[in-house]
Amino acid sequence: MQTRWNPFAVSNGAVALGPLMAREFDQLFRDLSLRPDSRELVPPADIYETAEGITLQVDLPGHDPKAIEVKVENDTLTLKSERKTERSDKEGARRLERSFGVYARTFVVPRTVDASKVEARYDNGVLTLTLPRREESRPRVVEVKVNS
């Protein structure tokens, strides 16, 4: 009898991947297949949203702040930077784990963001981008009038 192979099934005591993990793997492979240049590295990012706007924090340790390119065009924010190796000769290296090369990341910017007021700050290897909301999209408090 033949059994259909299920890569997410439990076998030999291994834990099955849940639907969340399966989605993460799917997203990972989609992201990798969408990269126009497979030599580009994707820096990790944290995204926070508040009433004032959106804050992005991107890890770019060892990058020259003057060489970091931040571009906002239509509804797309693109980050690009290159981390260059400090040593030209790899002779004598026992282990090389640090990544060098072009780092790039693209984000879709919501329409509620005022792209003309985006600010960027680089501190201790972290690039922080502040994307303020448009005035008309900010929540406003409406005063309740009481008729007496």
C-alpha cells in the first residue's frame, strides 16, 4: 500500500510544523523568489504604528551612514546600503560568518503616510525611519456639546 508523503506530518518523534510555521516558510520562499538580485541581503526590520505615524527600525550594523540610501517613490519606500569588508585578504581566516555586500529592503507605504515628511536617523547600527501620518488621516477629537 502506498502512502502519500506529507512533509508536515509527525514522524520519528519529530514535531509537525503548524500552519503558522508553514505560512512563514511559504513567505520566505516567496520573498527569496522575488529578489531581483539574489546577492542582495535583506536586513531585519521592526515596524511600529501609532496615532502619529509609522516607525521602522532596520538593523544595519557596520554600515557607513552617509552611504545609506532611503528613497520614497509613490507608495514604495526603498532602503539600500552596502557593507564592505574591512580586510581585502582572507588569508589566515579560520571562520567567516559576517555578511558583506548590498543590503536592500522595500516596503509599501500606506496612503495615510505623508511621504514628503519622512525622516531617517542612524544610531548604533540601527536605522530609524519616521513616517508621519497625513493631517487628514490622523484621529481627531470631536467636542461633545451639551444643550442645557
